[in-house]
Amino acid sequence: MIKEHDRVVLLKDVPEEGLKAGDVGTVVHIYREGEAFEVEFMTLDGRTVAIVALPALHVRAVSSRDITHVRELIAT
């Protein structure tokens, strides 16, 4: 079960926000008992890239088999 402040992995691109599947964010709010989540995505130096409301099907909890990976944001 995903809770507030948990890290989650994005499962679907959100191009209008510059997000790609695999990006990791932090849950900042839970809607309707877990039907959707508001997730903050940040750069590694702490700058917020996007805060997005996402249906539960578009994120998953991080697992012990996940590894951090870096990609560079495209300037907008």
C-alpha cells in the first residue's frame, strides 16, 4: 500500500510535464483512499520539476530491486 511520503515510480510518460516512465517521485497527497496520488518530482539537487495528480495505475511503489538512474531534463 502506497502512503504519503513514499517514493513511487512513474509507469507512463507525462510529456506535458516533461516526465518519463521510470522517473521517481514522492507522494504528497492521496486521493479517494488510494485511487489517485499527487506526486512531486524533483531534480537530485532538490528543485521541483512537477507536482502531478496521477491515477493509481500510473505509479507503483519502489521495490528493493530498483536502482536510481539519472537522465537530464530537456530545457523548456
